[in-house]
Amino acid sequence: MTKQHEIAGLLPRRSLGVGGFTLLELMVAVIITLVLAGLMLTVTINVLNLWRRSQARHTQAVTAKQVLDLLERDLQSAVYRRDASRWLAADVIDSPGGLANHGWLTGPGFIKPANGGSLRLLPPPDAIGVERLGEARFGLSGQWLRFVATNLESGGSLPTVIAYQVVRRPVAGNPVASNPAPVRYSLYRSAVGIDDTFASGYDVTASAYGSTNNTPSSALSTAYRQSRNVTNPSHANLLASNVADFGCWLYVRDLAGALVRIYPVAAGDLSHQAIGNSAANDSRFPEVADVLVRILSEEGATLVEAIETDRVSRPATYGSDADWWWSVVEANSMVFIRRIEIKGAAP
């Protein structure tokens, strides 16, 4: 054997497939890649969900501050008149029929639960015997709150009637079943012009502040400070979108300085009217108001609309549509509460 053959016999033999991967190695690499991609996708989805929830909470908080700041200003500007007029009224409407001429869309199909399904003015006391406003529900349109106040005008500050209420209607156009626009629950604030207030009077329950039809004026219309807007607000009176509930409790102080609630005084106290010349406790000028506003996220508002337009079916875990509606709302909304000290005192 030559030296070349001896050297060649010492070298390793080259096997087939030199420089490639076996099928098993390729499968392992693919599995590892898929696992890593799945982990990255999960992390990305979680981050996006967290960002979306944070954005929703921020939007809800900003909306609540806007509502509560404006209501606080209005309540602290309330005008108490010592005559037979009703300078303040708060009604809780619990049936669709009671919303006639309020610019409400009451159909088609399922809406916010009525006839007790959305009524809990005084929640059951908790373990320490306290009634929590955050657990309250104020009917279909929230609390329809009206009072005489002073509103800043270009020519000065003069008495005007102001109203707050929740209205369910399409975001644009008239509240009719054939309107294809998305439907939302929103809070409206109507401040009647000073001339119309003077002409209609300072009794917020007067017929002049009613409406004779269910059609609101356009958002582009200048007719948004009329007396009828107390009952049927214009689109231009929109204060906050995606408001599922709104209401307040009113208090005075006794001789010892303790708070005494004058509204609601009972679970069935659906209508409160403060008369200026009445000596009754519930007609006194309130010194404190606890205000609640429940605001849906946009995702929650979309879910509610899907429920109400029958695009989804009620899960078997819910015993009724009312339980289902409120479960979705509570899971996709935030409750904001503010105690407002009404600084001005009645003469």
C-alpha cells in the first residue's frame, strides 16, 4: 500500500447530505419558531388590550369630569324663589310610555330594562348598614333634573331653566326605527335662553317647558335654547356620549350640622318637586348633592347596541334580558361620584 493510500485511509469518510439538516431538525426548528411567534403574538395582544382599556378609562374619566364640573357650576348657581313655583324638579321615568316627546328611540326590539329593571333609587344597605350611591339605578332616562339657575350670557348673568337627562337616540337624525345611524345612550344638558325663560316662567314643571313631538332639532339648528328643549333636547344640547345612567341624592343639614337626605326619601320616590314657598323639608334649598354618572366605554356601547338590535343572543347563564343588559353595562362602564357643596344659601 502506498503512502497516499495510507493517508487516505486515515481521513474520515464523507457521508451523504453534508451541510444540510435532517427532517427532524427542520421540524424542531419550525416548532420553536411557532412557539416564539405565539408568545410574541400573545404579548402583543395583551399590550394592545391594556392600551385600549387605559385609553377607554382615560376617555371615561375626562367625560365624567366635564359632566360633573358643569353640573357643579350649575347647582352652585341655583336660584331659589320664595313663591308658589317649582324651582327644582327631579323625576325618574321607569316606563317607555313616560318618555313620549323626549326625543327617545324606544324601539325596535330590546332597550334599557324598564318597569323596575333599571330602578334602584335606594340600594340595599351594605354590611355596615350604608346605602351606596354607586349601586343606585335611576330608571330609563337617568334622573330628569330641572332647576332654575343663572347661566353666563354675553350680556350678563340672568335666570334660566337648565335640564339634564339621558336620551337614547341615533347619533344623527331623528329617533325613528328606520334610522341606520348607531344608537347611543347620551347625557343632554339644555339651558333655555333668558328671554324664553322669562316668557315661560320660573316653574320648571310648567307646560311651556314640554314638547309636542318626539323629533329633536338638528345639531346644526339654532333652536337649541328653546323652552321645549327642557323635555326634548336638541342634538346640539349633547353633553356627553355613552352615558348609561345619571342621578343625584340631595341633602340639607339639621341643627346639629348632620346631613339629612331630602331626595330620595324612599325607594319609590320617583318624583321630587321643590316649591319655593313651602315649609316642607323636601322643598328646602339643598346644601349638598351627591351625583352619580355611569359612563360606558365605546366598546361597551357597541356591545349594548348589538344586544338591542338582536345581533347577539342572550347566553343561557342569564335568567332575563334585564340581567344580561346590566351585566354587560356594569362590566364595560365606570361609575363616577362627586359630592357637591352648594355654597349659596336660600334667603
